[in-house]
Amino acid sequence: MNKNSIYIFGIVVVVVLGVGGFVWYRQYRQSSSMEGLEVAPTSAPAEVSSGSSSATTEEEVKEFDIVGSNFKFDPQTITVKKGDRVKIIFKSVGGMHDFVLDDFDVSTETLSDGEEETVEFTADTAGAFEYYCSIGNHRAVGMKGGFVVE
Ligand SMILES: [Cu+2]
């Protein structure tokens, strides 16, 4: 009887100490994380995403895959915003072609079937311009497209 109540008292003491210690430990961890871990991983992803969205307002690189074939470009029109950095990956399919955009001093080498070349420039002038293929009579037979800077 007496022995039994001592035994129960012991269990209560252990449980109280255990729970109390656990609660204290959690509060200690929370307070220390509030003070010292402001730059903890939880806030890092938010900074990364806000960083990338501010980067897009600084300079946006617009990338276009343009395929030149006999005798057209695909797509036939591309549109960007003034100030955009423009990256064009031009690929020739089914013949010898190039990509020329005089107004921005852009041109690729003459590419044969399957070859591709990337050109990059800044669309610093607004307006509607024309890109074309300078090989033979390709431009005259319709191998041209519209480059629009808004
Ligand atoms: Cu061509």
C-alpha cells in the first residue's frame, strides 16, 4: 500500500519532469530560432523567389527558336518589349539558310541542313522590322518574318 503509493509518486515525478523538460526544451528552441535563425532555410526560398521576380524586371531575356526551311521562317512573327534582351536560336532545315535582321546588325552564318546558331542582341528600338534569309532569292519568294518591338 505505502510502497505502491511511493511507486506511483515516482512515476508522477518522472512524467512531470519529462513533460516539463520537453516543454522547456521546445520553448528554448523556438526562442533561439526566433532570435538567431532569421536567415534560416524557411525564409531563404522566399528571398530566392522575390529575387528572381525582381531580376525579370531588370532585364528579361526572351528566347525564340526559329526554324528556317524552303522558303519560310517558323514562327513568322516574334514580338518583344523595348529593352528586352533577345536570344534567337536559328535552325536551318532542308537547305541552306541564314537569319538576318539588319536593323539590329544581327546575322548568322549560312547554315546548312540541321545546323543551328544562336544570336543575341538588345531590342533597343521600338517598331516593326523584318528579318529574312539572304541566300539566293529566298527573301523574294517569302522567306522573311516580322520582328516587332513594342
Ligand atoms: Cu533561305
